[in-house]
Amino acid sequence: MTSTLLIVQIVLAIAITIAVLLQKSSSIGLGAYSGSNESVFGAKGPTGFLTKLTFTLALLLIINTLALGYLYTSENKRSVADTIEMSTTGDNAPAVPLTPAGTDRPAAPVAPAQ
């Protein structure tokens, strides 16, 4: 079910991107060169139709996102942190050397003779 909703999410994202790009911007831009036909979608032109389409697609995208989030969290009730096994005996702890402080010290560097 989650994979189906994920595919629907991708299709909705592409559709809303196309719907936003088809809308007329506040500055005419390239619309002046294309010669738009205002009577295709009614008296107001495509702006009313595209605005309603964009709103509908955005609403569907939000509902689909909420459904995906709900289904994902209901399927995965365990966290990655739940799989970590804690050891109380200390077997997993790194070994600390118990040597005296003065015995393993490296020799000081010597200045080169010229």
C-alpha cells in the first residue's frame, strides 16, 4: 500500500509542477510570443481552470502525504535503536592497557647534528 501511495505522490508532484508552470505569470513573459487563446476554457480563459486544478492537486498532495506518513509509522513501530543489544558484563568494552605510566613512553625527539 505504501509503494502505491508513493507512486501516486510522484505523479501528483509532477502534475502540480506542470499545472503551476502552465499558469500565466504576473508579467507576460513568453506568453506574448505564443498568442494564447482565451476562449478555450471559458470567458476568463485558462486562469480560473488552472487555479482550481492547482488547488485540487495541492490538496490531494497534502492528503496523500499525510496518508503516507500515517501508514509508514504504523508499519514501522520499531526503531533502529531497538535492535542494539546492551551488554551489562562489559564484554563489548574496549580493553584498557593496565601498564604503569612511565614504562611505555616513547623517546623524545633528538635535534639533528649539523
